[in-house]
Amino acid sequence: MKLIRLAIALLAIAPALSAQPFGKYLRLQGAPQQGYIEVPHDTLLDTPAMTVEAWVSIRDANGTACSSIAGKQWTAAWWIGLCGTTFRSYFNGSSSIKDGGTIPADTWVHIAATTDGTTRRHYINGNLVLESPETAPRSTSTSTFRIGSDVAYVHTPEGGIDDLRIWSVARTQDQIRATMTAPYAPEGSDLTGQFQGLEAWYRFEGNAFDSWRAHHGTILGTGIDFGGVTPAAPARHRSVKH
């Protein structure tokens, strides 16, 4: 009886964890198209401690190589993407490669990569899937930041990206879990400090704007647009949108 109750509880939790949560999303056709969003350089988007997170439902569109979810020049600074179904990140240039975790194709999951300068961590749906010593020293880049691409690696995934957020802190597992499905809150309304350290929040509600500060982007290339809308639903139990 206990096992049955546990199974029922897990089934009840699973949709909330795997659902893409809000409104519209960035839709990418992938190879051979190379549509992406480009954001001007800002040091606040490339800091010694960082967290980069997003909801994604994508597949690697670059054959046996990799596809870029977001990056600020992987050869000198940071990048997150997938290689096949493997979650990969760089935070200190080309020698800082870290692989850990599986990003299933065409399934909405939440991903996060963090660095505190000492340790790299990957999370999928709030679960720790990689913990590894960081590569030092921390390197940075003055290049533009791209979503769905990278100035040194243009290959675009196929599928959707939503609620991409960049933090100037290495968030803990509890912090990531607490806000991964949090509805949008304007910067001035964060009275509890749950978004402390947040530098950019790309909601992709039909544009490339940063809803948190002013790191606005420009849509470039082809094979890029915005997908579906879901009816309003309770903040913590939104369903997958198609």
C-alpha cells in the first residue's frame, strides 16, 4: 500500500517538473537554419560566479557535433549546449569543458549550470547531475552574448527555449528549485529577495527583451520565431504548451 501511494505521489509531481511553464517561447528550426538572438556585451552577463538556466524542449540539430543553447564565446568565456543528448558547459574558455546530465529530445525540462569559481554543477529539473572541480583561472569575453548560438559556435538547436535567466551568483539546488517554476515578477516587486543576483530574464513573449533589467537582444538569422500560448493556470501547476 505504501508503494502504491508513493507511485501515485510521484505521478502527481512529474507533470509539474517536466512542463514548460509560461506563455510563449523561443522556437528554433535548427540546422541548416541559424536564427538566434544577439545581446550586446555587458560585464554583468559574464561574472566570476554565475548561474545560467532555462526551460528547453530541444534536440541537437548538428549531427554528431553539438548545438548551442546560449553562449558568450565558448573559447574564452561561457557556453551551455547539448551534444547529442548530453548537457555540456564551459565557464572558463575552451579548456573548461564539462559534460554531465541528459537533456531528452523534444521534452520540456529545466536545466541549470552554475559555477562559483571552485565547483561546476549541472541540474536537470532541479536534480544535481554533475559536480566537478572548476577549471581556473576564470576567463571572460567582451563578445556579444547569444541565445541559440555563440559567436564562436553558431550551430542552433531545434525546438524551444523559454525563461532563460542569467545570475551573477552560483545558485544552490534549493534556490534553483524554489524559482524554476516561479511566475514572472518585475524587478522592483522582489521584496523577499528570491531573485537576488538575477541579471537577465528572457521570457520570449514575442520579443527578445530582457524583462528584468535592460539587456535587450536583437533577432538575427532565419528559422526563428515564437511558439504557443497556454490559457492562464495556477502558477505552480502550468501545463506543457505546444
